Amino acid sequence: MLRVSDLHVSYGRVPAVRGISVTVEPGSITLVLGANGAGKTTTLRSIAGLHPPDSGEITMQGRRIERQRADRVVAAGIVLVPEGRRVFGPLTVEENLRLGGYTRPRAGLIEELERVYDLFPVLSERRHGAAGLLSGGEQQMLAFGRALMARPKVLLIDEPSLGLAPAIVNTVLTRVREVADSGIGVLMVEQNAKVALEIADDAVVVARGEVVFSGSAQETRSHSSVVRAFLGETALRQES
Ligand code: ATP
């Protein structure tokens, strides 16, 4: 559904992504692993239309989108859940969700809200409370919910477990699996390789802007030496 082919992206004259290719299919999770600075966030931002690539192709359901503005990329069905969640703290949970649906016809908004509340009951319970008062895990659910309000076909999720307590990481990643199981394709950057490989279908490992390994999540787990080499010794030892 989403195909990224030989993507090159730079900041000024400094290359950050040097020929990354990756695909995402409906209902499946493709995990992007790599050390800090490997080019993972830049890849997601470039797909989302926030940083134009120097070269390479991005197609969504067969249509080229690599030169489209961010709002056109959302209209094509691709929505970014940014690192650090970026919920609007002073606004209520429901106001945050409504903002996520601003590109949708008003008539369908209530239906979308109910769908999100069904998926994340905790958001329903806190719907009139300030988003800033939610816990980190709840804010991550809100960031997912806000993205789902745009009815995406593909979600780009950047480091959903960042800054969360280990006990919450499992819950958050389980929710990502549920979102994918509803038919949405997911491209996810996640440092917590051990847990993320358990819920992913496929994985690519990137280093210095290039793909150094790609395969099924199962193959990636069994090539733990590859993951260790590019992510560091601790990558597969984190608590699950
Ligand atoms: P992290 O896990 O630290 O976010 P990452 O794999 O997502 O790492 P990127 O954030 O994509 O990596 O960064 C890739 C390279 O681009 C790094 O060398 C980084 O220093 C550089 N870079 C990222 N953002 C900018 C920017 N706004 N201006 C200049 N260089 C940048």
C-alpha cells in the first residue's frame, strides 16, 4: 500500500537518509530499528510531507506522493503520530480528538469519536478533562486517537514508548497491534526492540541513513547479533 523506494533526504548539505526503501501493507506493522541519529525520524517526516526528499519515490496505493504537501499526504490517508506525543495540554481530551478530525466532514465526527472511545475506553472516561493531566501512557493513547480521527490507511508512529514506564510500554504496543488488526498499515520507529519485535510483522534496521537489514520480525529476532550490532548491547535486553 505504502512504498518508499531509494529515499534520500538531507538537511542542507548533510545527508540524513541515504537510500532507504521500505513497504507497509494494510493490517501489518513494519518496524524501523536503528541507533540515535540513524535517520528514522527524518524518514517518517519525509513520508508525511514535512521534509521534502532530495530523490526517491513514495507511492500510496500506486500514486506518487513524494512532492505533496503535508495536508495532501493526510488526505491520501497517511497520518503521523509524532515523537513526544504533542498533545495540547490545556485542551480537553475531546477537543484534542476533534482537532485530529479537522480534515473530515463534520457530519462523521461523532461516529469517529465513538470509534476512538471504543478502542481507548480510558479516553472516554477522561473526555472532559485536560489532556495535560493524563499520564504519559494515556497521552500516547490520545495521540493515537487523534491520528485515527483522520481515518488513516497508514499510521506513521515515532517512538511511542519514549519516556514511558516499562510496565506501560507493553500496553501501548499492544494497542498499536490492535490498531493494525483493524486493517491500518503501521510504520513504527521504536527503540524498545525486544517488545516491538513481538508485535511487528516486518522490520528494517537502519544505520547512518541506510538499510542494513530487512526481514520478517521473526527473522530479525533470530538475527539478534544484527540488532545488537546496530542498536547496542542493551537493545534486546530491555524489560518486557
Ligand atoms: P533519534 O532516535 O535520535 O531521533 P533518528 O534515527 O530518528 O534518531 P534523525 O532524527 O532522523 O535520526 O536524524 C538523522 C540525522 O539528521 C542525524 O545526524 C541528525 O543529527 C540530523 N538531523 C536531524 N534533524 C536535523 C535538523 N533539523 N537539522 C539538521 N540536522 C538534523
